[in-house]
Amino acid sequence: MEKKTLGNSDMKLTPIGFGAWAIGGGDWQFAWGPQDDNDSIAAIHKALDLGINWIDTAAVYGLGHSEEVVARALKMASQNPYVFTKCGLVWNEKREVSNDLKQVRRECEDSLRRLGVETIDLYQMHWPKPDEEIEEAWGVMANLRREGKVRWIGVSNFSVVQMERAMKIAPITSSQPPYSMLNRAIEAEVLPFCQKNGVGVINYAPMHSGLLTGAMTKERVANFPQDDFRRNAKNYQEPLLSRNLAVADFIGEIGKRHGVSAGVIAIAWTLHHPAVTAAIVGGRNAKQVEGVIPAATFRLSEEEFAEIQAYLIENVA
């Protein structure tokens, strides 16, 4: 499995990493519905056994629960992967989530405790909100790195202008933006900026939260649990839902030529961009992980990439 160095760090990452959003479980604002912790731990162990060397989570996933599950999995794992987490989304006793960049140090201490580690390999600012608090918060993150509490610092969901502001204070190791066939907004400015400035990119939602896996259907969407955030996402509603499932069908046909799923094609498409270091891929059980692991080594040919591009130009605005 070929590895790439993340930005200015010393970390060489496998092409895909384990995304721990969904394993945060249900009963919070951006949940994916109920989740069995044993399934989550099995999924992490399967990913590590198959060679994946990094895990991406966040304090807010399950309001601390995802980090705790990651810690449980690592205690029983023979491998020692890189562990990435994020700050900037906080919650109160009513489980209400809000943006706050004034509690970064406290958040870091809490994440270290939940994860059961002495140092976080990559600490990322989850959202650049409130915008006016970016500089102060980035300064705190730079201090946490100097103190050895975190090894490297990155951003997520930042614009180019916001990254430029942060870089005046301290270098950015990585950017974590959304990127998929259905969300190409970062191609215009963010990806070229990162490539030019040596900022690593670990994109999230390459399968667009399950839409491009090849396993999604209108029936599944209609039966999502009440606390699955995707119920209210525009891409899961008509008329976009039918269009998006057609994209999945199209790339599924390309996948059949190689004996891989539509999801693998979707991930490979994001990895085709030279600015992308690696992609975050979620898994809620060991079987799901096994289904997407071919994306760690599968690559699209230039002809297949061009075929997909032509389809997207014709069918996806």
C-alpha cells in the first residue's frame, strides 16, 4: 500500500483512513442513527488489520463518544495508528452543539483524556466559526504543538482566505475539506492553494455520506432513523436523490469491470487529484470496511477518469 507524506509533517499516510463520524452513535444533532459499539470496534480492528494506518475522529462525534470508542479499540489493537481529532464544536448539558473557538485548550485536554493518548498526532480546527476567533484559536493550537500535546495542526472546512490568515500565525499541516463527485467546490481554489503551499489534504465524504456506495436506495433513505442527519440533507431529497443514485449506478458499472464497488470508484476519483494526500472513509462494521478497502490500492486509468468527468459535466451541475 503506497503511502504519501501529509503536508509538512513526518507522517506517511495510507491512501485511505478510518473515519469515525458514524461510530459516535445516535442521539445528537449530526448523528447517523443508532450504532453498536462492538460493531464499531470490529470495524476499526478490521481496518487496522488490512493495513490502514490512521484514524480520523472529532470531539463532537457522538459528543465525545466516538473518541471513547476509538480509545477502546486501540487498547485491544496490535497496531499503533496515527490518531487525528478536531476541536471547535462544543455542546452543553442539553446536548446542543455550537461553534466556539475559545475553548480549544480545554477541548484538547478532554480529547487527550477520552482517547487515552499523551499526544494527538493531528489536531484540527473543525470549522472556521466564529470567523473572528480564528487567529486567537490558531495561536492556541500552535502553543499546544509547542507544548507537545499535539504533534501537528490542521484545519477543516476553511476557505483559502481563512487559511492565509492562519498561516501568518503558524504553518498549516493539512486541510480537511469535503470532496466528492457530488461536491466539487474545492477544485476551484482550495485544492490549487493547498498544492501550491505544501498543505496536505485529507478529504472527507468521498462517497458523499453513503450516496455513492452503490448500496444506497430510495427505500433505505425513506427508512432512515429519525436521528440520522441525512434525512434532512438536500442530496438525499428529490430531485437530487434520483440524480445522485444514477451517478452511483454509472460508476458502479465502471467498478464491475474491476470487481470493485461504486464506493471504491468514488474514493479513487477523489484520490486522482494530485493535491489530495488521502481520503477519509467511514465504516460502521467490519463488512463495510472490507468492501471499501480495495480503494487503498485501486486507481482509475486516465481513460476511466475522463469517462467519469464527461458524465459529471453532462449530468451533475
